[in-house]
Amino acid sequence: MTHPSGRILIMGIDPGTARTGFGVVSVSSERVASLVECGVIRTSPGEPLPNRIREIFEGIDALLARHEPSAVSVEDVFHGKNARTALTLGHARGAILLAASLRDIPIFEYAPRGIKKAVVGTGRATKDQVGFMVAKHLRLRVAPTPDDAADGVAAALAHWMMG
């Protein structure tokens, strides 16, 4: 689906209950990618988990309303994390998936290693390597910060590169 601007917009999301990173990438008809926006949704420390999940949902929903992306690319749960961490991360992912689903935006899920392999060339890339390659692909002077934002942008780039 093409955005009214004639460009394809992809939103990438790196879920987290404290910080959810996001990046919106625009791809022109000439297949040139550029960064539209990136950042993090920070939840309120000390708040109960349901309130934090609501903050993630509302933040993602506002971004989806503002950008109207053609696709949402979400980093999947890393299976090496402990069960409690994976479960908590699953709640954040659920809020993200629900927000996109309610807006009928196609959702694509990628393993962290798959995102790193697409963007960096190796599934074992470090956070610094991911940031460096995100900057290189988008012709930025510096990598997006914090790392969560760079990871969100990487998720969007990976969807474009694998698509």
C-alpha cells in the first residue's frame, strides 16, 4: 500500500515495557529509504504493568494515526531470555499488535537475529554495529539514539530489505 505522499512508509518497533523503540522509514518509488521519525515510548517507572501496557498501546496508536504506515514490522521475542522477561515482553508486543490490528495495518514479525542479518549482514551483530549500519543505510551522520530507537528503525529497514 502506498502512502498518499506516493512513498511507502514502514514502522518498525522494538518492544519493551520500560522503553519501546520505534522508527518510521519512507521508501521512494526509486527504492531509496529515508528516516521520517524515530524515538522511544517510555513508560512510567513504578506503575503497575497494566498501566504501562496501556501507555505503550496509546503511544503506538498515536504514531500509527500520525504516520499511517503501510506495514508494521515488530521484533519478535528473543527465545534466550528467561521466562518472566519473555512473558512481560509478550504483554508489550500484544499491545503493539493490537494497535496495528485495530487499524488494519499489516503486521510482520521478525526474530532479532533476522533483523540484524538483514541490516548488518550477521545475526550476531552488536548494538553499536546495528546503529552504525542503520545510519549508513539511511545516510545519517550519526546512529539514532537511544539503542531502542535504532533497533526500531532496524526492524523497519529489515522489512523493506527482506520484502
